[in-house]
Amino acid sequence: MNAVQTEAEILDDLRGIFRDALGVDPVAPIEPSTRFFADLGLASIDAVVLGEAIQAHLGRPLPFDAFLAELGRREQRDLLIAELVAFLRDHS
């Protein structure tokens, strides 16, 4: 992932990270409307692992802890992949 990537390119990178770091089934649909917990069946610890994997992929730190903390404060605590893509776009 880099500063000139489109949202589609970020999503493609995320698909690889989900599969490599979290063991998500390669045929599982990972689209902007996919929910992290409900659709992919992941747990909160997986969000931490994902954050570490994304930062390793980028080679730099991100405010991922703050991103997850905000998620915990809202009523709907599931994370849409579109939200993750937007976060990465905004912090590229």
C-alpha cells in the first residue's frame, strides 16, 4: 500500500493480508460491504493482528489503536471493510 493507491488497490492488498495474516478462506468474499466480525467470523484479537500486519506491510506505524477504540465507542461495533479502506486511504 502506498500514497497513490486507489481504494480498489487498497482493497486488493487487504484481501491478501486477510488471507495471509488471519487465515481467511481465499474464496470468502471481501468487499466494501463485508463486515469484519459478522461476515468473516473474526474476533477482536484478529483486529489487533490485522493492525500489526497492515503496519508491517506498510513499513510504518498507523493510529490503528485509535481507530479500533473509536469502533468500540459506537453502537454498531462491527467494522465494514469500506471503513478500513477509508482509514488506510486517509492515512496513506
